[in-house]
Amino acid sequence: MDDLSFLHEVEKSTGEKVSTCYQCYKCTAGCPVVADMDIYPHRIIRHIILGNRDTVLQSKTIWTCLQCVTCSVRCPNDIDVAGIFDALRKISVREGKAAEKDAWRFDEIFLKSVRKHGRLHEMEAILRYKIEKKDLFSDTKMGMGMLKKGRLGLLPHNIKDRKGMKEIFKKIEDEKGRR
């Protein structure tokens, strides 16, 4: 008998009926970054159903996903494939199996900046990330070019209702805690 524990874990954590996928390939056909994936999106779903936990959690695919939700919109069974990939990223990080730990860390820095300022403060996020990576100077030429062209600001542009933004983040965290 097949081990369905991984499938049940993913379905429970996402609220999605992954097992209803009948491999129509619409998620894969619509994906704008499928060429950069090691396993196609429909095959990730199939691996979940088959219980291939390590294959899924160590794949580059879940980190390549842009979260554009094209796959989710195209799914005839209303499976939120992008939401599943997000959940898989979290499981992968928690279990130390992440293929692209840097992407997860940058996401955290990005969201921390948005929570603090109401929008991304690019310079702060870039510096935090580069300091953590101990790689301050590899992109200096590009960064200076962006500064000169006004594409990168030194100071944050805070929104007026930062308190409201923090409340939104708190509400999301509270909802996640109830799952």
C-alpha cells in the first residue's frame, strides 16, 4: 500500500485537494518559467500524490516558481498550485532540504521591509541580504548604475498608514496560526 502521509500533509496544510489532479498539464503549459524548472509543475503534483517527499522538497522547481498564479488560474479543478508550491517551500526549509535557501531568505527580508515601511525599501533589503551572504561587492557596478539612473533609492518611501500595514501582517499571521 502506498504511503499517503505526504499527500495528506500537503492537503491539510494548504486546504487544497491535491489528489483531484488528473494531470491535464495546464499548469505546466501556462508557466512562464517552466524552462528553468527541473521538474514540471504537473509532475510535482504527481510526485506529491505518489509520496515522493524528498524529490519534491529538494527540487529546484518550487523555488523557481514566480508565484504569478497562472497555474492556479488555469487549473480546471481549482487547485491552487502556486499556494501548494509556497507550502512546499516552507516544509523544505523547515526540514533543511531547500534547494534554494537564498530565495527563501530574500523573501523573508523582502516581507520584513514591506511590513516596516509599507512597501519595499530596496537599498535596505539589498544590504541586509548582501551582509548575510558576506558578499557586499559582487554587484557594485550594477548597483551604482541603478543609483545613477534613479532606479534605486537611498531612503525609504514609507506609506502613511504603516500601522494599517502591520495590522494586515498580524491578521495573516493569526490566520496561519489557526490552520
